[in-house]
Amino acid sequence: MGGRSSGRVTGVLAGAIERRRLAGAEFLDQADVLTRACHAMATRFERGGRLLVAGTGLSEADARHVAVEFVHPVIVGKRGLPAIAIARPEQVGVLARPGDIVMAIASNPQDAALTGALAAATNAGALTVALVAGSEENTDGLHAEHVVRAAGGDPRVVRELHVTAYHVLWELVHVFLEGSAHAERAPEGTSCPACADAAVTASVIDLLPGEMARVVTPAGIEEISVALVDATVGSRVLVHAGEAIGTAPDEPTTPEHAGAPAGLASLYPFLYGNGTNGPVHAQVRSSTEEKIREIADLRGRVLDDEAEALAACAGALARAFETGATLFTFGNGGSSTDALALARLFVTPGGDDEAGAFPAVSLPEDAATVTALANDVSFDVVYARQLAALASSRDVALGISTSGSSENVVRALRDARSRGLQTIGLAGSGGGNMKDVGSDHFFVVGSSSVHRVQEAQTTLYHVLWELTRAAPR
């Protein structure tokens, strides 16, 4: 890479880091708005309301992400809450009913679809929450009861802050729901949110190769996978179907902590007798500020640590596109919405000062093919089978997994690599089984929190897109 080209990439990366630093610092001002919005949302959920989520542009993927977050909780034992992603914002007026919640997400606060959805929601008697860009001045005419504003002129940075916002909203809704329930009764148990089967608490007695561990459960000694959690000898985990799906709270040491719901006791201890005294609202706001700082720091560290690798990956992508490559993206759950957003980012033309579109396809967006393969063959092969039919050796496969051990993602990357495709992996925690694939480019976000991993992964692929446009052809 020539000196001028190298300098350009370095400048782009430095600018990307600085924009995120400034916007993250300003976003701290939204802690109180987030706290009040989630308290209002929790009240609606308690009364039987549903969450309808509408997004425009890249935010359509965020609407889908919000829906799966609420329906399929990432913290074991939390109940699924009714949430629906709305493909077309104008459908809000048809679907919304009194007592519901409507969340509208867009980088442009004057987006006609956004404002129309909020107006229809208000007419229907729904609570309204808006995630937008800009300051209080340029969103003054936005008719929503709770407006979360992300500063900055870069729509990618705005979107990253929106991802943080709706993750915090999910966490805080459950804080208020569980805090209210805890004041009246202790939870009856912990179960898997996907199938309602009970998860059992186990103690780790030995760590084994391949992200496995030996644990003691009520049934005896078992070997389980610990790919999804940070496990150490002596830690307590929640086990379901041979997999540690969460960490269990420590044995209660005070009567106040007895019965605290799994996950939330460590996230928000002040609700369960372990924290400082004072109004819950103030404590939640303080905790929210800490989480905003946490993800801002994580994003900065990831970009610093991966700067050289990102530049190399961007250069390889740029060269692949020059030879006619298509980028294929895939993942599960929230990661499938990231795969969608990433593909649309690359395929959408930029502004006057940006290069044109690059061919990119999101595999999970083809619901008919995914569900046909899952039903007729196996969900483990859905992406590998799609790549076998669609991709050639000149193409690029990019898989996303928060745990790094999603079998269909791992298998697709491995098969793609064996057929000569370039492969890119985005994983969390320790990298999981994806680290053994030998991808050409592999990025690991060092966090055990699914939310923090997803937020940093969003930053990684946004910056990868920006660097790819700046890379020499």
C-alpha cells in the first residue's frame, strides 16, 4: 500500500474514532430520557400492551432487532414481551391499539414515515418513543412522548447510539418489571426463554478444552459447553440442554437478596438490597450513564486494537469488489439483523463524496429459503447451503455471532473457506468455535455481554465499510 493511500486510510480511521468519542460523550445527556421512557414502557407492558417498532432505511434492521430482543430475551429467566417489527411505518395506524407502545427509529427526525407513524400511534392511544438524530432544537416539532436524541452528523454513528439506546431500554424495562414483581414475591424459578424448560444451576469444577467444562448439577457431574459465558472454576452457571446459557447469581448472603431474578441482580443490585439507598429512578439513571460510558470505552478500545486488521480487511474487500465479488452476510437473531444492515450499507450508494454501491446480499433476509432448508434439512446448514448455491470462489462470506459458536455460522464459514471464498468472522467473548475456522479476517469483541458485543460489532462493520470505500483499488 502506497504512502498516500496508507495515509488516507489512517486518516479515515482516526476520524471514525474521534466522531464516536464525541458523540458518545454527548449521549450521556440521554440517560434521564431513557430511564423515564423505559418506566413508561414497563407500565404499558404490565397492563398488557404490545411494542410495535418501525424503522426507515438502515433502521428497518434495528426495528427487527428490537422485536427479537423483547420476544426472545438475552438474559435467561426473563419473560418474553410482545413486540412486532413493522415493515412499513404507515401500517402503524392499522395495527396500533390503545395501551400499546410504538417505537419509531430513524436518523432523520423529519422523515415523513417516522412522523406519520408517531401521529398514527398518538391517534390510536399508544405510548410513543422516538429514536432520532439531532439536537432538541431540530426535533422540537416531533410529536413523541419520549424522544431519545443521538448527536452527530454521521448516520452510522447515530445508528450505533440507537443500538445502545434500545439495548438499555430492554434492560431497564425488565429492571422495572422485575423490581416491581420482587417487591411483591420472589420468582418461582428460572427457565429457558426459548422453550420454557427449566434451567438448572450448576457449579463449575473444571475447565476443559474446546470451551467445555465439568460441572456439578442436581443430577450429578456433567460436561457442558461454556461457549456463551465467562466461566471460571467455582463460578455458578445456568445450564439448559448441555449448554451454559447464563451466569447464576451468587448464593444470597442477606435476606433482601433472596429470590432476586437471575442476571438483573448483578446488573442493577440497588433493586435487590445490595446497593446504595435512594430513589430507584435516580439509581437507574446513574447505572444507565455507567453503561453508556462502558460501551463508548469498549468501542474505542476495539477500534484501537483492530485498526491494522480492519485496514487489511478493507483492502482485501476493495480488491475483491474490483474483481466482481459479492459480499454474503449471515447470522442469527440480533446478528441476522446486523447481517441485513451490513449488506444494505454496502449495497446502498453513498453521498457526493463517497464511492458507489458494492454488491452485497443478506442470507437470512431470504426467509423462504432459510425456513425451507431448516424444515427439510437442518437449521445448522441453512447458510452453508445458500452459499453453495449462490457464491463462487471470487466472493466473500461474512458471518456474525455474539458467542462465536453458532453452528450454522461456523459451518458456513468453514465450507466457504474450503471452496476458496474469502471469509470474515465477527465474534464475541473468546471467539468460540469460529476462531478455529481459520478465517482470512477475524474480529473478536472481548466482552461477555451479548449487548455490548453487538454494539461494538456494529461499530466494527460500520468502520469496515468506511475503510473499504477509502482503500486503494
